[in-house]
Amino acid sequence: MSVNADNVPDPTPVLEFSDVSVEVRNERSRSRAILDSISLRIEHGETVGIVGGSGSGKSTLLRLAAGVFSADLVLVHGRVSTVGTDLLGATLAEREKIYGSVVALVAQSIGEALTPHLTVLSHFRDTVGREVQNEQLLQSLAEVGLVGEKYLKRFPHQLSGGERQRVLLALALARSPQLLLLDEPTSALDAGIGTAVLATIKRVQQIRGFALVCVSHDLGVVSQIAKRTAVMNAGRIVETGATAQVLQAPAHAYTKVLVSSIPKLDQRVRESSSRKSEAVIVCRNLTVVRGGATRAIESLDFEVKKGEVVGIIGESGSGKSSLLAAICGLVPVTSGTLHSGDGYDLSTALHLRPRRILSSIQMVFQNPDDSLNPARTVAQSLSRYTHATNDQMCAGLRSVGLDEQFLSRRPREMSGGEKQRAAIARALLSNPQILLLDEVTSALDVTVQAAVMKTLAEVQQTMEFALVIVSHDIALIASFVDRILVLRNGRLIEQGLVANVIGSPADSYTRSLIEISAQRVLV
Amino acid sequence: MKDLARRVIFSLTTFVALAAVSFLGVDALPGDGCTALLGRFGSPAKVEACRAENQLNNPVLVRLRDWSYDLARGDLGYSIKRDEQVLKIILPRLRNTAIMGAVAALLAFPSAIAVGLMLGRYPRSRIGRAINQLSVIAMTLPEFVIATMLWLLLSIWIPLFPGVNVVPSNATVLQLLPNVWLPALTLAAVIFAHAMRTMRASVAIIQTMPFVESARLRGTKERVTIARHILPAALPPVVNVIAVDGAWLLTGTFVTEAVFNYQGLGRLAIDAISDRDTALILPIVLFGLAVYLAASLSADMCVRLLDPRLRTAGQ
Amino acid sequence: MNSSLRLRSGQLPVVVFGTLGLHALVALLAPYLPLLPTDAQNSAALLQPPSAAYWLGTDSLGRDVFSRVLHGGRPSLVIAFAATGISAVSGIFIGALAALAGGWIDEALSRVVDFMLALPTLILLLLISSFFGQDPVILSLALGFMYAAPIARVARSTTQALLARDFVRVARLQGGSRLSILTGEILPNVWRVVFTEVTMQFTWILLAFSSLSFLGLGASPPTPEWGLMIAESRSYMTLNPLLVIAPILMLATLVLAIQGLVDRE
């Protein structure tokens, strides 16, 4: 808690939004509201989370708090006061005084938030100046969990994702700001590493006592470090309250949908079925090598049965994407066998496979922006290689919850969820026996994800294809599939029915994955 | 390091291959040193006598071998027409072109980087837009137009510089100096725009990267952000432009030298081609090649130095 | 964020397309317009200032400057179109093929392209035009093949980037043939970038030919060509400045308009 000169707790809020409305205006399109009548008051030493989907305005709100205002934004009315100063109206000199020493923003570490050609030491020097001793810098790094002199001399590309985020944290705290603003601090990190980073943030905040505002699309992230949470939707704050209460007893309709969309380990969204059927994919002792020496998959034994839903869980580098790529032929098999159910050798190169094999295995990829050819309409993308008729396309779209008018739409006119649905429809038009999904909902809002998964369940039940879903989110997998495989560093750690693997995991790695997931929505 | 070695070897083999191809190509052109010397007035007998004297009747491959040996020893050959060792003809011209190029480079590159940096960082200034429009014009107008316009402006209407060079090629540097400015200004105008716009575009891209904003919002001062964070990251494409245009300053300036009658390598090249002096043409072509390959390699090494990721690859 | 420094964004396209349209009309229609013949010399009216009979005056041989200026773009435009056509087609074909084929074909083609990029183009041009006469066919072919290399390089890198994108992978999964993927997925997304490069090449070739003519190695007298006209009339600038200014203006407006077209992308 910050105190003023008389050692009395400082009554002015560290951050206050007073009825703020912001629009975006550029020459081409009409103005669009980004923030609508936002009022929010944060006291010194408080920890607040702001949760919302994409387009909710949460990032804009955070950046306004930091005094960052891009040229096409217009403040329609209201006032933003950061540590008592209206940063938006301040001069450059005034803002420079506040940056770093009073407020600091830690951006998403997707891409490069650290300057690639400067060492960690240089970063510190540019922030704190030359007078500060190296020992003090080493202390700052140790505080965030990076112990050892070696870190000062490293370049950003020599650090892992988690290490980079910790360095950013140390840099932000180097001048002891009163307010720390975090923008999606763990979205680029694996779940375990992200949780560790959040724990560090929480610990440091408790020791140093600064105010903390954390923006995320993920309620689980916010629940780990914020005592109070505000939920945003379409530019408005729809609900605020103690985090525990928002999670357990949401008041607003949107918050209710948000909370119920979050996949939970113990909540099934799809009935599991265990039918005895023949295998459609058999792989024995599979090894796949990518890019020289890296063994993406090592001696894997794996089967998929007809009409079954299998989930593959693993962190980055586990080989899960490579497995899918090998099955559908995009990546060559190095050794081992990979067969379809009727004996066709799936290690055959893609351009040598006959048509019936090609159409029997289809895949949908992770990035909604990449799934569809931007130069084509949906109809063209759907029909070009499948030669589907108009009727077939309409039926296909309907089965994934899209209306016929999407046939004439182009990708830039569609949302992420709509694009993924179209991509799924396209895959289904080939009438596959096996559908492979590679993290297809990871880039979508959690509410959109829930809707897409529901649609997938319906379509799978109707068309009865085998479904292989890959994800890093064990709760998502556990709530949906019949059988789970756990991969780590290219090896199969554990597999079995969901109830068995989740209920009584055999391997400690699986156990840790389950624990981390459970922690995230625990308050 | 291995990659660099590969590049060097590739450049050397390219050079050798192109040298051989150039020799054969120039040899295939109609005429040779003797017809150049005697021109239309040479009777066939005289031409034959000249050829015998100069060993031009040997088979092509023999001549290629002899020429390669000479080249390796640094002997660039002998121009029959000009009755002079090629090296002696080329060196003063090279010096003149180098001086002109150096002046142009000094005028253009530092200012282009500075202006590009400022325009990239602050795109909305009025001056910025004006400079940008002017540089677009400078970049798209052909060299001879710019040369002619500068000649009009700074030699005819405002008699500041001598319009046409009358100083011989082996004059002293001091005597040469007044004649250097107009050609150097022309060349500077041509290359300024390219380097400036490349810098500007590069800075514009770098600016959108998270680390720039991240640095500012931590409290890094603006000046420090520009100098230490933005500049080194934005330089690589500009280094390539400087290398290519720098090479051009030594090898491609014939038009400007023609306009001002500046006695440099470019002027020599035009004269040699008009005279069909094949012994002279070949070394000039090879020189152009060598400069381009060297510039490419240097640019590569500089870019490597700038980006630690390329240096420590494999760690 | 980065703005694209347009002057007046509404008016600019009009200016650009208008200028290009005018140039195109003039170049195409010049022989059919009621103009004075470009090679009609009039020794009684040398270096005259503009008059009713000669709208822009006359040059050192008494020829009508106005008529010559209107005809002056044709030689370089013809060669520029021909050469650009050759370089674009061969460049895109080689580049996309290299990227699609991969393996040793890619290596071999890339070496060839690197080799061609290293050639000192201007010197070669001088050589070719000097020794083989100023035959427009030879010049077009030479220019076309020399300038195919940069286009091939751009086509190859853009195609490679595209091949990594998911929708192309899906096309392969759904059984698309290489040709089908090339025309369906790659070309529609590549043409914009390549178009920019091709347009810049067009400008380059246009200017290269004008420069050649300026040096006396391109269009030969008495052909009216802007570069040649500037070279011929330099010495007479003071007597009739339009002799040099008119062709400069024509050349400058054409090239700037093309640049304006490219900059908008």
C-alpha cells in the first residue's frame, strides 16, 4: 500500500477511468466504438484482472492506462487518470517522467518484446542508467527467478519463452513503479511455465506492494494473480467483483457464458462412447525426424479405431503436430510403420497417394487466418479440390452451423470462429474416415471455442468419422474425447480411456499436467 | 563461418566463370584490337600483319590461357589502339571515378540514413512528406535528366561550377576538384533516394515491433530508443542498398561522366566500346564484376555483425 | 502506425491514371494525328521559338519539336513492353518452378539466377547495342533476359512463403495437382508483389533505353526519341530551352505516374 508523506495510506486511486468512451476513426470506414462508458477505479496496491474476448476493448483500455494512444483513436468523452496524471493530455516530457518509474507495461511476449540485438545487461542499462551496480541488477533478476550472472550477457534469442517473460518483468520493476500493467503475460507460454511465471508475479507483488492490472482472455490466468476482476464485452464492463465471486457466482449473462465455456477436467461436454470397432490408423515404432537431427517423434505405437474420438495432449515440442502431419502425409516417415485400416501404407508420399486415400484423411490447422485462401470466396475454397456441388456445400455449411450466405463471403469478412468452421466444412466435404484437428480452437475466444467444440461433437456423431484432436489444453481434451494420449518430447508417456488417465494417472508428468490445469480455475 | 566460406568460394567461382565467359564473349564480337587500330582504312594485308605481330591469330583457347596467366600475375594486357598498357590507362580513370564516387557517397549515404531514420520515426511531418516526394522524383528520373537539370541549374543559370570538364585524366586531385562536384551531386541525388526510402521503410517496420514500445514504456529515453534499439535493427536492408549502390558508383556511372565529360572509368568504357578496343573493354567488365561480388560479400558480413542471432546460430 | 504518405488520397489516383492514359493515347495515336512530319527539315527555320506554325519551336535541323515530342515515347515504350513481357513471363516461370520443385532443381535454378544478377547489365547493354547494331528485337531480347533474374528471385521467395501457408497444405491434402495449386492458390496471392517488381522493371528498362539513346547507342537519328532529343539539343539549350525541357517533362511525367501506380499498392 502506498503512503504519502504523513505515512497515511494514499487516498487517490492509482488508476481511474471516468466514463471513458473511445472510437476508432479512419478515412476509409465509419467510426466504430471501442470503449463505451468505462468507469474503473483501482487503488494503490490492488490486484485487478480484466477479462474479455477479442474485440472486447481490454487491450485498448490497458494501453490508455499506459498513456499509449494510436493515431486513429478518438477520445469521445471521459478522463483517464494514471497515478494522478492525465497521461493522454500530457506532454512528452511529462510522460517520460512517468514511464518506468511510476508505471510500466509488459506486453505480450509473442514476437519480440526484447530488442534482439541487445543483451539483457544493455536492456537494463537503457532503463536504469549507468550508475546502478551490476549486483543490484543480479538481485532484480534473482527476484524474478533468474539466478546467475550468465543471464546478463545473454541475447533474447538465447532465452526460453519463460525466461524472456521474467526478464521483461524484472526490467519493468527495475525502477519500482507504483503500477504494473500486464498484457496477456502468459499467452505465448506453455501452461506449466505460465503458471510458474504467474506465481512469481504474485510473490513479487506481495513483497513490493505495487498495484497490478492484468489483462487476459483467459479467466484462469487472471484468477491466479488478481483479487478483483472486471469482465468486458463489446467495449463495456459488464461485471466487476471479487475474482472468486465472478468465477463461482457470475451475475451477468455474458459472464455466465464465459465461465461455463471454460473447459473443466471434470465436466464432460460430449458423451463418451466406447465401441469395439476395427482400426483405421495403425502405427508401430514410428519415428519422424524433422529438420536435420531433431527427432520429433520417437518410437511411437498408436492406433485409432473407426468412429472413435482420440485426444493427444502435449506441450510445445512434444511432437503432437508432427504426428498428425506424418499421418496425413505432409511430413515423411523416417522409420517404423504407419498403415491405414485396410493396409495401405501411409508412409507413401502425398503426391503418390490415390484419390480415395487422400480424401479419407483430412486435417484442419490452427491459424484461422491461414486456413482459407484470402483471394477466394468460401464457395471457391470449398469446391476447388473437392468438386462439391452447390447443394453439397450448403449442406456442409449448415452442418457446421454456418448459413448459406457464407458461400459468397471472403475470409477478411469473417471472424476467427467462422473461418475455422468453414475450414472444417471443407475437410468434411471430402467425406473423410479420419479427421485430424491440430489445435484448431487455440486461437479462438473461449466462448467461440465452446461453440465450435459443440458443433464438432454433433457433426462427429452424425457422420461417424474418427476424430483425432491435438491440444495443449488437457481440460479441453478431457471434457471431450473418448481416449487420451499424452506426448512429451516425441515419446508416448501414457494412453488410455479418459476416466482412467485423468482419474488415476500413471505417470508423474501426466499428474503435473492435471494439477496445473486444476489450479487454473481454482480460487 | 561455414556459410561465409561457401559464399566466398561461390563468389570466386562465379568470378572465374564469368571472366572466362566474358573473354569468349568479347572475343566473339566482330573485330579485334587490330581492326580497332586501323579502322576502315586498314587494308587486309595490314590487318593481318598487325594480327601476326600481336599474336591475335592463335586459337581461342590458347589466347584464353595466356590471358588468364597474365591476369593472375596482375598484367591486364595491352591496348593496341591506344598503344599503352591497359593498367596504365585504367588506373588514373579509376582514381577519378573513385574520388567522384567517394564524394557522392559522403554526400548521400549519411544524410540518407539520418533523414530516413527521422522520417520513419515521425512520419507525419510536413517536411518529411516534401522530402519523400522529392526523393521519389529523384529516384525515378533517369540519370541523364538529373545530370542535365543540375548542369542547367548550377552551371548555366547560376554559374557555380564548370559545366564540362576540360581537365585531362591524369591531372592532380586539386585540379580535378572543381569538376567533381556536379557529377558527384548528380550521383548523390540518384542514390540518396534509394537509401533514404529503404531506411524509412525499414524503420517503419521495426517501429511496429513490440520491443520498441516496450523499451519506451519501461522508461527508455527517446534518443536512446532511436539510437540503440531502432537503428541497429533497421540497418540490414540499408546495408545491402549501400553495398549495391556503392558498387554502382564505381562501375555504372557512364551516363553522368558522359554528360560532364568527366574523365573517369565510365567515360573510358564508352570510348572503349565506341572504338571497339576489346583489350580495354574486357578488364573494365571484369572490374565491374569483381566490385559487385566484393560488395555483396561485404554487405553479408556487415549484416551478420549487426544481428546477433546470425552470429550465434547453433548455440 | 505507419501511414503511406499520400498527398491527397482521393485525388491522387485520378492524376496517376489520367497521366498514364494520356501518355498511352499519345503514344498510340501519334502517327495518325495531323502533325508535321518528324523528319521534315526546314533549313530556313532553325532553332525557332514557339510560333503558330511550330507550337514548340524547331530544333537544330528545323524539325517541329512538338511533333517529335509526341512521337518520342514510342521507341522506348515498344522496347519496354516487349522486354518486360519477356522478363516477366520467364522470371515468374523460373521463380515459381524453382520454389515448387525444390531440391536440386531449385538449387540449380537459383545458381543461374544469382549468376545473372551478378552481370553488369549496363555494360553488357552498351556492348550489345554497340556491336550488334541498334536492332530493337535484339535489344528487347537482351533486356528481357537480363532483367528476368530479379523477377525470378521475387517470384521464388513469394512462392516459398506461400507454400508454407495452411491453405496450400490443405490443397495438397485434398489432392490438388501441382499445376492446379500453382494457378489456384499461388498465383492469385503472388501477382500483387510480382506486379510491383514487374512495373519497376518496366520503368528501369524504359529508362535504360532512353539512357542508351542519350549516349547514342539506342535509337538512332533521325528517330524521335526523348533521350536522343535531349542529347542532340543540349548545346542549343539557351536558344530554345523547350528543346530539352519538353522531352524531360514527357519522360518525367510518364515515369512518375508509373511510380505513383506502384506506390499505391
